[in-house]
Amino acid sequence: MAQFRRCSLNQMAAVMLASVVGFSSNAADFSVKTIALGHPASGSVLHLKGTSSLVVSGHDSEKRWCSLVDINAGSAQQIPILANGQFFQNATLVGQASEQLVALATDGLWRFDQSAQRWSQLHAVSSIYRVVDKKRFKSIEMVLDVNKDGLSDFLIPDFTDYHLLVQQADGRFVQYELAVQAQSIIYNDGPTVTVKTPQQGDVNVDGRLDIGFAQDDTVRWFVQQADGSFAKEPTVQALGVGLTPDLQAQQRAGDGRSFTNLALRLFERIQDLNHDGVLDLVVQQAFYKDAMDQQYSYQIHYGKKPAVGGLVSFNKEPDQKINTNGVQFEVQFKDLDGDNRDDFFTPVAEIGLSKIVGALLTGSADIDYQFFRQREDGSFGDRPVYRQDMTVGISLNSGQVNMPVANVVKDKAGVYQLLIADDEQTLKMFQHVGAKLFSEKAQKFTTPLPLRGVNLVADVNGDGADDVVLPFTSQESNAQWTNQISILIQK
């Protein structure tokens, strides 16, 4: 199915104090445009493709907001939120020249009409989100294009099914029910219900997108038929790689299991990593020295093309391994060097009792941004080809852990560069340098940066280069930076 980054500090401060909207040009590769919202940008940020509009949501301890931001005009307009609306996403709809803002409410899908400033219902459908958190309005991954017709389809989770809504040429939706049970886990204070993450891919290599859900050591695929419909019953793909059963993989205190030397093999994703047209399997190997000390690594099983009518299969033993240390989060596979092979990168933290105590005492923790380049033979090497240190802020006052701004952005030539925040007003840019991926020396430029590293990377002006949207909340290191967004537009 299924997340964003010049002028001197004095210039920026003068512009921000002078007006609601600030614009200035930098000596480096970005110009910075700052737009006041009138509310915290603490929710989600989306770009509506084909427009100069951003959707920015936010909340505080009492209410929630949503604004449409016109980048060209440098203005923000708050829009009404459906009383029963919880999530939103951008979507391509019949009869609309550009992407539209769509919300998932308790009674179905709705579209926001910008000209009329009101919501109209697209399709009535239930979901697992039966009640509304009235302090949140956030984006959720629910849009896909299952038949490659350029129109958005929707995949909505429910308690016993996923509802697949396939958009038709007349704007209606054909609904398919994919039988997938939500998972209920009971802790001391009641149950927590979660849904399985959908996997997308052509599992039988017939040129059509299929939808699958991992279960134990299998994936249950709902195969797309020749007429574009989806099978009512799943086709079970036995992975045969020794994944830990789902019940054993649940980590709950009081189960009577020791964490000492505990090893788990967990489904991570299915994705075509080497761009050969065949899906590959990624397994996460989790090892616990004890409940506080964890180490993760990743094993790659490259897919084998099936015979006609069959499914992609995998070797029992991994074909390659990615030897990371510590605990990873926001794991990504992306082709960073244009060789049609996905590289692996992720922030890595060393987790242990002494590390946790030290972080709480100092209010910060060091993590490592690691990059593994996929080689021609499909291996990833014994160690990362590139790494950079980052500092995570930890606030006991707000109870927040703030990742720094960090992302890769693509220029007009399709070449990636790495951006990492150095402090609250310094962003470092590491140029692409071939097999090593990025340079060791950084070009620095000054611009206010949010405490939260949440950011959106998107081509907001349609020139082919990634731009970066930085959302600022009501709690920033400088009070003059609150409740706004900054758009770093790549030159």
C-alpha cells in the first residue's frame, strides 16, 4: 500500500517576523517558503498531485484541525472536518483533473469539494474504525491502483474482512470482500485490536496485481482474475522459510516465557528487490539477550519464477543477509544509485538498560543511519557502505521522543542526496558519490527545523525534483517557529 527538507539565520528571522508568509533564496540548492497555519502541524501532511496544494492536519489537547495550503499564494485555509471522519488520503477520482482529498469516516468514504467547501459521500462502507478519536485527523494508507487504470482504488480494514473498492469509469465502486481476521491482543486493561498489513505484488507473474496477508509461515493471496475481479477465497502460499508462528511472535509480559536468548523469525515484507519481475521475501531475525537488549538483522530470499498457474517460491535458506546491529525502525528498500537494485537503509539504535538510563539523564540519544548497497550478485556486504550519526531528542516534560529531520531526496536528474539535521537550524546535505552512495563531507545551510523529524518529500511544483515540507507544532525550540510549515523547494 501503506513519508520532506536556504538563507542566513538573520534573514530568516527577519522574514518570519515581518509577515505571515516568508520567502527567501539561499546560496545552496533550496529556497525556503514559510506559511503560517494558525494551528499546530502535529498530524499529517499530504501533497495533492497536479496542484500547488498541501493538506496539513494538527491537534492539541482539546481539538483537531485541517488546512488546505496554497503554496503559490502562500496562504492556508482551514477546512471543516467531518464529525465522524478519522483518516484522510489523496486520491485520483473520475472526472477530476488533479488529486482530491478523501476522508474515511465511520459510514464510508467522502470527498472534499474545494469549490463548495463541503464533503460529499463517495461510497458507504464500514471499517474497523467504528468510533472516532475527536482529537486526531491523520492520513492512512488506504489507496492503491489494482488494475493500473490510473484511478484510485481503496483497501479498507474491518474486523473480519478487508473491503476492496475498485473504482469504475463512471465513478462508482465495485466492492470485494477479502476475508482477513483482525487480531485482538488482551493486555491488563483490555483488548487491543490490530489489522494485518496488506502486501501487494504479482505473485503468479501474470501481469496483474494481487493482494496478500502474512499468516504464520504463509501468505494468503487474493489473486486478481483476468476480468479484474478478485477471488473470494485466498490462495495460500507456503513460504517454507521457518517463520515464527503469529501467536509465538506476540511479545506480552506474563506469558511465562523468558526473553533470554529468545530468537524470532518474523515476516518483514514482500517486494521485488532486484527488479527482475519476481517478488522477493524479506525476513527479520530478532534476537533478545534479555527483555531490554535486542538485536535485529534481515535475511533475503530471492523469488523463483513459477510455472504457469503457480506461485512465486523461495529457498528455505536465505540467499543473502543484511548484518545490522541494534534495533532498526523505518526500514526502507529503495534504488539509491540507479542500478535497478533496491538498497537497504535504516536508522539503528543500540537498546539496553544503560543506554536507556543515559538517554533519560541527558535528554538525547545517538543513533546511526546505516546504508547497505545491493551488489550485482544480490548481496549487501558484511557492513554498511555508508553511515551517519544522528541525535534523537527525548523530552520528559512532553513525553516525546523526537527523531531529527533525515531523508533522501532526488534532484531533477534522478540522483539522490541525503539530508540530516545537525541542530535546530542547520541541515546537512551529503551529495551522491557512486558506490559509497553519499559523501563524507556535507554542505550545510541554515533554516529553522522542527523538533519532530516528521517530514514530507514530494515534488510540490512539478519540476521533477523532490521538495521537502517541514511541519512545526506548538512545541518548538523557538516560539516564533510554531504552528507553521516550511517548504524547501529544490532549485
